[in-house]
Amino acid sequence: MAFLDFLTGGRDKVKKLDTMTPEQKQFLQEFLSMLSGGGGLGQGFGASTDYLRQLMDPSSEAVSQFTKPYQQQFEQQTVPMLAERFAGKGGGLGGGLSSSGFGQSLSAAGGNLQATLAALKAGLGQQAAGQLMQTYGNMAGQALGARPFGYMHQPGGTGLIGQAASGWAGAGFPGLASAWQNYFPLIGNV
């Protein structure tokens, strides 16, 4: 076959070439594993995505920790303020604290707290979901854009017969060269 290629020329070839070092390929594999939830590359990344997932669950410990200061503020500031306001009203042992006005005010404040916490939880969950989707989209774009290999085109040669035909064409035999290229396109370089 080598002698025939020498006479008639070789075919075009496509060669696959690595564009990444072995270390870069390993990093890409770990990156893809992390993207699919396998962990590995960055344990901090896994922990942060777990935290974001917890924030999307209104009954999770992370959301409870987030709402705790609001509940403490209600218990330590709002309830005593209402009690102080109603304590001076009315006579007797408890005065206004046993009145229906105090109960209604406390109930309204508690309802406002619950509505505020529900809105905060919903907003927290939406932000966490958006951040997770954005992170996933960015990582997927980077992973899909990685090119671990490329291709190189190596044109085939004209061979001895093709070179002779080209030489004859330049020396005044143009008809022979065009006939060679028209009638034998698979043998020479056209």
C-alpha cells in the first residue's frame, strides 16, 4: 500500500489530538461528577448546595435558625410592650391583661409575625432555588464548553504520478493534467 501511495498520493487524514493535560482531564471529570451530585472536587460546594436546598424547605432546621431572631424579638419586645400598654388599664389583679383587647392585640401581633415569617420563608426559598439554578446553569455551561480534544486535517499528497502530471501541465501539456484530474480523481489529489 505504501508503494501505491508513493505513486498515486495518499488520502486526506483526520487526526484526533488531546487539548488538555491529564491533570486538566482529571479536573474536568471531578467537575462533571460534582455537577451530577457526586461531590469530590469541592466539599464546600456540596455543603453550600445542601444548605441552599434546606432553605427551600420551610420546615428545615436552616429556616428555623433564620426565623429564630424574629420570634425572639416578638417574645422579648412585642409581647412585653403590649402587656405594658394593657397592664395599666382596668382595676383588679391583672387589670387590662385579662381583657379581650389585650388578647385581640396579642393575636393580631402574632398573626402579623406569622405572615411576615411566611413571606420571609417564601422569599428565602425562591432566592435559594434561583441561586441553585444559576449555579447549575453556570457549571453546566462550563462543562459543556470544555473541549478535551480537537481534530487536525492532514491533506494527502499528490504522489509521483500527480507531480509528473503537474509538471507536464506547466511544461505545455495542460490537457494531460486536466484529463488526469478529471478521469482519475480517486487516485491523485484533485
